[in-house]
Amino acid sequence: MTKLVLGIFEHRSDVILAIEDVCAHGIKPKQVSAVTKQKNTLEIISHDTGIGRTEAGEGNGGLFGTAKGLGIGLDMLPDTAVAAGPAAHKLAGADLDRDGLDVSLIGIGIPMEDVKLYARHADKEHIIVIVALKEEQSQQEVSSLFGLHHAIPLDAP
């Protein structure tokens, strides 16, 4: 059974160091996903760590993506999540202003009582890192490594 460990970070450099540290301790990059609303930031993280390409969801590319980006910038459309890694296909494009990200997080196995808090962090442009562990891998070790790299508590304001 797969276990998930999540970390919330404010800075791209902390995320990159945390992912590199986790991978140095036996976690493969293909076990790591990340989600935020900062596409450029996530593209850099993805490139530097090898977790997989960044996905923005349906309708976020080409002419429609440009129009959608303008609508978001003018507060005419809700912000959406961008994601990288194995969970990207479930998280990318999720609506941050409604329950889209909540539903997507529940879909990957996040407890219902925590999803609103994670979605709130994503809306604040924090970066959520998700590590899918195999049974023999230690949740405590990954959590400790996240802590070393300034992970924010889930209930932080």
C-alpha cells in the first residue's frame, strides 16, 4: 500500500533542496509530485529535480491558455493549479477558488479534513510536495527531511 507524505514550502530553493535530500535517501524522483499556482516556479523545480514535466491542465496552453491567463490576471477567472510528477494528471488544472483542488487532493488519498488547509496554502502560492512511499519506506524520515528544509506546518496561517 502506498503512503503519502506532504510538505508545504514557501520558497522554490527549499523545495529543490528537500526533493534532492529525499532522493538522496532512496526515494526515486518518479515518487515525487508537486503542486502550486506558480507555473514558472514549478517548471524550474521540475527541471532541477527531475520529478517530471509541469502540467497545467486542459485548456491552459496555446491561444486558449493565453486568454485564460489574461482572465485570471484580471480576476475574471479563478486561478488553477499546476503540477508535476505522477500526481500531475489528477491535480493540474484544478480550480483553486472553488472546490477543484479539494476534490483532486481527495482523489489522490489526502484525508478530507486536511484538503481545505492544503488548498489554502496552494492559493497563497505555497508549493506542496507529495511523496508516494512504498511500504518499506519511512514516513518519519521524509517528514524529518522536509522539516530540515523549512516545511510549513499544515495549520500555519
